[in-house]
Amino acid sequence: MLPAPKIPIICYVTDRKSLGESEGGAGVLGKIRAASAAGVDWVQIREKDLSGRELLGLAREAVAAEGGARVIVNDRLDVALAAGVAGVHLGRESLGSRDVVRCRGEHAPADFLVGVSCHSLEDAREAESAGASYIFFGPVFDTPSKRGMGEPHGVARLAEICRGVTIPVLAIGGVSQENAAECIRAGATGIAAIRMFQDARDVAGLKGVVERLRAVGGGR
């Protein structure tokens, strides 16, 4: 189980392909460093097309970023273990969560995070039963990156998922500063997003985003 978290847990999910050319240079690593320095709790590296070597290099640099955000690698358990990150996040086509959970204490620290993307209460309960540390549930709202997953589930469905499991639930999919409060009031332990963080121009702008999201949690 996760220790008692800050409320809400704030997670930046990377997507370097959505970055504009003008952001070139530092690219997604620059966004990771800025998000970590701004105070996000977690950074999920979701760069599925990178080679293992490229992903390992990015993960190691992310771990070294100022600010101390916990770094989670999408799908690649081997890379997560080699890079010494905080955990791995599993999707529909990843290794089974039960198999991954077994690596704790043998190949990974006992507090190694294993997260699972879920789209139904059945998925969520299965992940909890397998020993997952947390789940992402979504898409809650409409978002271009999740349109292939079907219609948004909405806040009422999110609330049902939060009531149905005891592990932390992070809302994902179209979450913004304007609607994050709805997710927290529905019972979500935190939020995960791409554009909300990547659209911020600098560390100061990101800090403002994080502070406003923390205020949402304080008003729970």
C-alpha cells in the first residue's frame, strides 16, 4: 500500500510527440525537469515508441531531476528496474499485474509502485486483488489522446470506482484545472494529465498549476 499521500497526488504523464517544435531543445526531458521542480508528485514516462536504451537514458535523467518527483515508467518493467525508478505503470497490453507485483522484495524494493490503467469497476477490483499500488481510471472527460478508448466515463462513474476499491484512484483523461475539483470531490486520490502540464511555458507557470491543484485538495 502507498503511504498516506499529499492530497491530491499530482502526476504529469509525458507525451513528447505533442510538444511543439518551438519547444525543441530540451524537449520532454525539459518538461520533466520543470514539472519535478514545480512540485508534481509523480512523473509517468509514457513514451511507448522509444527503444529500451533511449527509454533507460530518459528515465535515469528524470530520476536525477531537481525536485524529487517519483518517476514511473510505462510498460517496461525491465527499464524501470534498471533505471531505479519508483515504479511501473501497466496498460492493457502490458505484463500481468500479478506477475509484476511478485518482483517486489526480490528484484525490486518492497515499496516499488505497480499501477494499472482501468476502464471498469471489474478492472479496478482485479488490479486491487492482484496487489496493485494504485489505478488510473479514465478517460473521465473528453480528450484527444483517449478518443480511441471510447466515450468519456464521467465523474459519476469515477465516484463509483473510487467507492469500489480501497487503493488510490487517479483520474485521467481531459483533467484540467477547471474540472480537477470534480474528480477530487468524487473521491479520487489524485489526477494525472498531459496537456495541463505541457502547456505551461516555464517552471513558474507550472508551480502556479500545482499550487492551484493543491488548493483543490485542501478544499476536499
